[in-house]
Amino acid sequence: MMDPVAVIGAGPFGLSIAAHLRARGIPVRVFGEPMVSWRAHMPEGMLLKSTPAASNLDAPQRGHNLVDYCDAAGIPRLVGDEDLVPVETFIAYGEWFQQRLVPELERVRVVSVDRRGAEGFELKLDSGELFTARAVVVATGLSGLAHLPRELAAAAADGPTPTGAVSHSSQHHDLSRFSGKELLVVGAGQSALETAALAAEAGARVRVVARGEGAVGFGAPPWEQPRLRPESPFGRAWSLWALSYYPHPYRYLPPQARHFLVRRVLGPLGAWWLRERFEEKVQVREVSRIVRSGLVDGRPTLAVQTLGGRMEELSADHVVAATGYRVDLAAMDFLGHELRTELAVSRGTPKLGAGFRSSIPGLYFTGLPAAASYGPVMRFVCGTEFASPRLARHLAGAHG
């Protein structure tokens, strides 16, 4: 019997790829808890920044989009750009997709992946099982990739924790714990602004610390989008349209350009529908930079340089670092040392060729680790539409 393909991760990318592999008749084993990052690391009450059309997992057959789930669940359809998608609905949609298209999902953790001979890999599960796979697809999402800037590390000596002085925004499912507390939220993206708004609505006194003048901004509502530009999942603009639907040439750009675009395109910006909720309840402190952090009488304190060049100190009961995610191969500790050592990387991210293959035959990456090779669309759910069929096609050809 042919060795299976192992898919590690059961979020949008892992489930979409597994569905495409199954449709091609390729033996596949899929590992992980379905939608776990969304369920455990997104705040209760969150709304997706993406529109319903940009929130579909990709399936090889019709009938598995978000609107199909709404019909099956008997809830109002989410179809228009003005329809907001609650995170709870999106999680339920992902679980529905899994039950229909990836029913054999194994809710166990992959402990290690090592090369087995010239071709293939040996995987160990936390159940103790050892088995051989002919290829491995890493689709672990944001797991282990939360980024804490070094200037915040001094106040988080043991790392960010929800109950310590400093945490990461991904560590909070219930923000009501900050009711009556003073909270500093560091960042200017959707995660920072929505975390701040939700915490304020839960009774916290919140200040957002953002770097640069005018750093906090919000997108234009759908009815104010320019009409003479092509539509994309992220708005009407030629650049967004090209990056969304034609990521093929992206990996041929110079490395400096690729990494710059991943950081800057679709960068820090709040959703249009968040502005009113945010501006009514949250203060904004714009600074030139955060110089350092520390603890004063048990309270976290940030030493900041103001836009005018002066030094000030800001303190609170707790600091939330809504500072995004960085690809870090060290965090993918299930990959054996030999694999991580041999893997060709560019600024710490895997260098991927056609079909999302890495420099190691049979080892594939998708989702955020693929963004430096295929563009910013890989940071978002709608990236499954491009990645999943192409990865499955390449894998079928390489191992047919």
C-alpha cells in the first residue's frame, strides 16, 4: 500500500489542502484540532476583517463556501461586503467543512518529522505511533509564531503570559478579565484596534500605543471604494487584485522586495466598521518608538520617545502586545534538526518553488510561511484558493 501524505494542521489551509488531496484519490492523513488557532487564540466577540467572499475555505467541488454553511445551519446568509462575519460563525463553518470533506481527521499532535532514507519521512505522534509518509505538508497556521518585540521583553522575563505583566494578543479569548483595569495595547493593526475596542467594551480603561504620527487608521467602507478599479478580496486596487489572483511571479522578485511587500501590503489598518466602536472608548498615544520596558512596583512600564523627541513613561496594570506574527523555524520544533538545518531559507522563512515545495523533496509549506515566496495573500484565508489546488496538483505529479 502506498505511503500517505501527511498534512500537519487542521486550520483553513490544512483542511483545504486535505480536501483537494482526497478528491484526487491521494492517501492522506491529517493531524490537529480543527480550527484550533481560531478557537483558542482569537478573542470572543471578534469579527473577521475579511468580507464573506474572502472568508471561504477552498474545496475541490461546489457547495462548501461560507454561504453554503449558512444555508445548512439555517442562519442568515453572509454574502455582501457589508455583512460582518463573527469569529464563532467562521469556526463553526470550518468545523462543518472538516466534517464533510476531511472526516478522517486525527486529533493528535505530530511530535517529530525526520527524513527516512532518500525519499519519504518518518513521523511520530503523541499517541506513540510511528509511521512513514511519502510527503509532508506543514500547515500549522500561526501556532508558535506570535512575535514579541525585544523592547517589550524586559517586562516579560518569562515570556508573554495572559496573567503576567505582558501578553500577546493571541493569548486572550476572554477580554472581560481586564474589566476595571488599565490596559496598554501596543500596535496599530486590526488585532490591536479590535482587542482595544473589545477590552474597552468589557470595562477596561484602554490606551493604544502606536508608532508614528497618524499610525492608527481605518479602511474605507464598501460604498466609498473606487468603482473604476478591479475588485479583490481586500478592496478595489490594481495592486491588491494582482497580488490576490496572480501570485505566481511573486517568488521571482528580489528577496528584499518580497519581504518588504509582505510587511507593507495590507499592513496595519483597522476595518471600516471598527472606527465608531474604537474612537468612542479608546485613547491613542502616538510615539516615535518604544525604547524599553520594565516593572515598577509590579506594574509594567514603557519608556517611550515622543514624536517631539522627549522621553516619557507609560504604565498600566497590563500590556498587550498586538505585534503580529513572525515565521520562526525554531518554533516548528516537530521538524527534526536535520530538516531544519538543510532547509533553504530567506530571512528565516522557507524558500519555496513551484507548487509550494521546499528545497527538501517532499516537504511543503503553506499559509504564513509561504508568504515570503507567494505574497501577502498567503496571510489570509482567501489564500487557500490559490495554494490548495496548486500544491495538490504538484504533489500528485511529483509522487504520481
